[in-house]
Amino acid sequence: MLDDMNNPDALIEILHARQQERGWLDTPLLAQLAGELKLPPSLVYGVASFYHAFRLHPRGTNHCTVCIGTSCHIAGGSRIMGELEKKFNLTCGSTASDGSLSLERVGCLGLCGMAPLIKIEGGGTTAKLHARLSPERAIGFVQSAVSGENVRGDDVFPVPVFGPDSSRIVLSNCGVIDPESLESARQAGAYSIMADVVRDVPPEEVCRRITSSGLRGRGGGGWATGRKWDLVRRAPGRRKFVVANGDEGDPGAFMDRTLMESDPHRILEGMAIAGYAVGARLGYLYVRGEYPLAASRLRTAISQAEAAGFLGKNIFGSGFSFTVRIRIGAGAFVCGEETALMASIMGRRGQPVIRPPYPAQRGLWGASTLINNVETFGSIAAILRNGADWFRSIGTPGNSGTKVFSISGDVARVGVIEVPLGTTLREILELAGGVTNGTLKAAQTGGAGGGCIPASAMDLPIDYDSLKPLGSMAGSGGMVVISDRRCMVDVARFFMRFCRDESCGKCTPCRTGTQQAVRLLDAICNGSAAETDLDQLEELCHLMQETSLCGLGMSAPNPVLSTLRWYRAEYLAHVRDGHCPAGVCFPENSA
């Protein structure tokens, strides 16, 4: 439910609600909203046209969404899209002339264990997912939908959580408690340490304990969490905010989805403790739009916590008050960047701004704002309950605690795993059952802005520092396993296409650089490139890294540069010999 249907800051939530009612957002409706909210029509249209989730044209009676995230792409998702386009004479984003079918793609549905998959909506029924598809089966399901046949979809099962129970901190309750029951969460310890903290521990001491623990932000940057908290605590002004970033947009990442769906009260407790420590009374939890179950369970958890007095006014009789509101993303990967995320929360286009000032100095509505990933908030109660020394004893020096990774791709067990930082890739793959569909060729870590690390680095400890010399990063925790039957040039092209499509367009290096990089990679993959194009591609990537406005443009070249470094022989085979060693590229292999 919206906090205020007449609040212009809730524009994105209002657009979600109106689209759900009407099916799409036409120009008269947008103009009407502008009048009701007293906003310029250009602003309302600009927001509606910026986000992928909003439709400015009617879609077909049957609407098919094809996932082309990393795991789905490796498993054939992009080929499925191509075959559907050919079969139904449609292009991605278009609708059949008779209105019977429309097609679109999504960067990732967060259901990587079911790859490749499509989602079909229509006929007055709920959306149906069809998983582990071949192009032929996908065409069959779409034909059945258009014909009005009621074909059952595949059930969505909880993400498997594997690995030793002894190493679980953030995921310790996943699969153990009922995520929709406050009593179940309380039996597992929810809100108990929070009660002690807000009554008896001064805010500066809370910040000191988090700093002493060595916790680093789990959203990708790896910044010192306690230091960030203390900066917000010391910032002037009585109005401050806490933001939990659950906009998990990286293809192949589904760690946050698992936590939000399985243990929502853990996140809320961490946010409330953070609010107490920094002096904030209001928090926003920004949830990825493709995660409706997570949003639903978080809303339920907020209502339960408010009814029990764990959120709201005068919590535990301490005089401390804290409220949490949900904001739903609208399909913009760039909103994972903190300044773009704040713009989206305030009902604007999710475009980054230059830093400084940082959110701790000037964030939501000009006030000091603390932003952490939901996994970071998931660690807070355990640290305060067990002590900073306990947390620091786990992991490696400078990389305290555990990290949740999502494992997908060419691996026996797709799911999430929580291990101490410093665990090697070899150990993680063993826990995941090993490589399938050949032998290990690479592991792509860190999401769309991460790099591909070679099989020769299997024994390297994985943490926030160790992967940088290899041209990659731990990032938020997405890990895609790639076998020797995959083409690394095609993998690099996939990620660059994703970043091109998700660029906000604000700065030239990212907006134009990603387009030109895709053009060069297309030429390499279809046999029309020269060897000098590799030098041009490499130079372009370095330019993007050095001159882009935000992390999306700066990190977009990482998959390309890392594959050029470790798999240059494959690039040379493409441009010198007109040959793809994996048999993936070139027109004769693309059918």
C-alpha cells in the first residue's frame, strides 16, 4: 500500500499502482497524474519513460517475457528470444498487429536455478513460468497461450541454501523459520538484541562496535560499515534517513532475494538498530521490482513489527522511534548505484550524480542518509549479540565475517551459499557439486561489472581485495560458473550489451562507449573484425573506466578487459582465423 497517494515523492509507486489498474500508462493518464500531484507533465513522462517496468503502449493479450540473465544466456535464453521473434514475426518490445502477443526481455528474474525460462501473462490468469526450456518448447508454450489453452506453469521453489550450517550468520534462519510469522522469528532471537541496544547502549558505542567488527558493506563496494554509520551520526541536522538497498539487479545474483524472502525481520531489526545509532527516525527499503514475494513478506513483517511495538513510536519504551517504508524498483539496473537509488526513492529518474557530496553528507531530500545493502543489515544483530571480536575472528584480516554468494551457470547445484571471506573458488565449487557440461573455464564474479577469473586461480581466497589484481571483484556476491564449452568473447559481449541497455544515458563515456564496444564485439563475433579492432576495444574500455560518471560505466569494461587478458587466444581465433573455438559465434553457429 502507498503511504500517500497524493505525495509527489511517491510518483514511482503511484505509477506502479495505476499501471496495475489500467495495464499501461497512456499520455492522458500521465497528464492527469501531473495535475493531481502538481508536477510538470514533462517530469511525470520523463520518469515513466525512464524505467523498463512502465509500459507507455498497450501490450498483447498474452505477454511473454524472456529472461536473458547470465545463467539464462549461457543456457540458451538469448537464442530462445531470437527463435520467438522469428516464429511470431515480432521484435523485442513489440506487439502483434492483432494484439494477441507481445514480447519483451528482462535482464534477470532472479530465478537462475530454473534457467532458461520465460514468463507468460494473459488470459486473466496469473503469470506462468516455464523453466529449463529449449527454443521448441518455448514456442510451444507461447502458441498454447495464444490459442487459449490453459497450460500449467512450473512451480517456483525456494532458492536452495547449501554449505555447512556452522558458517551461516546472515542465512542462519533461512529455511528454518516461517518468514511470515513474527513469533517464529522471535523464537530464533529476532529483536532481542535490539531491545537491549536501544535501552542501554549509547549510539556512539553501537557505531564503535560495528567499526571494531571490521564489517564491510556487502553491496559490492566493501566500504567500512561502522565508519559510514559514524559519519551519518556526526552529520549535522535532526532529519536523517536509513536506506536498505535490495535492488539486486546484477544478472546471476539472487542472494538478497533469498534473505528478503526467508528472513525479513532480520533486515528490519538491522535497519532499526542503524536508525538508533545514526539518529534517523525513518527508513526506506528499496526492493527490486521483479521480487514480488520479497516485497509482500517485507510488508507483512513491517505490519507485524509495528503491531508488536518493535517499529513505530517509543520502541521498547526507550523514547526511540523508527518507521520503515517500502519502495519498489521499476527495472533500472543503474538504481543499484546509491545516488540513483535515492533519486528513485524520491520519485525521480534514477540517474546518478557526481560525488561528493556523499549520501552521508547530503542524501534524501538534502538530509544525511545511511545506505547499506540488505545483507549488511542482516549481519548487525549477530555482531552485537556475539561481539565484534567473534565476528572479526571469521574470515581474513581486513575481510571479517562471512559472505553470501549465489552460484549459477555450469554447476551441479544452483543456489546460495554462505562461507567465510577468504574461502577459495575451489572450495565453493566443491560445495556446489562441481562443474557440469565440461570442465571449468572461468568464474564470472561481481555481477555485470565484475570480471572473469580463469580456472588457474581456483585456489585464490575470495574476498574484497584478492580479486582486484585479476581484473574482477567479489561485488555483491553473484558467481556464474562457465565451462570450457562456452565462448568467452560471447560472454563479454553479453555483459556489454546488458550495460548498454541499462545505461542511464547521462554521461557520454557510458552512453556512447557501451554502444561502440558492443559494435566492436558484434564484429568480432560475426567474423567481420580485424586484429586492430582488439586494440581499439581495449583502448575504449580503459577510457570508459577513467571518465564515466558512476560505477556502471566505470565497471562495464571489466568483463571485456578480463577476457582479453586471460582468453586473448579466443579473440585472436575469431579475428585471425574466422573460427570460434567453442562453436558458439559466427552466423553458421547461431541458428
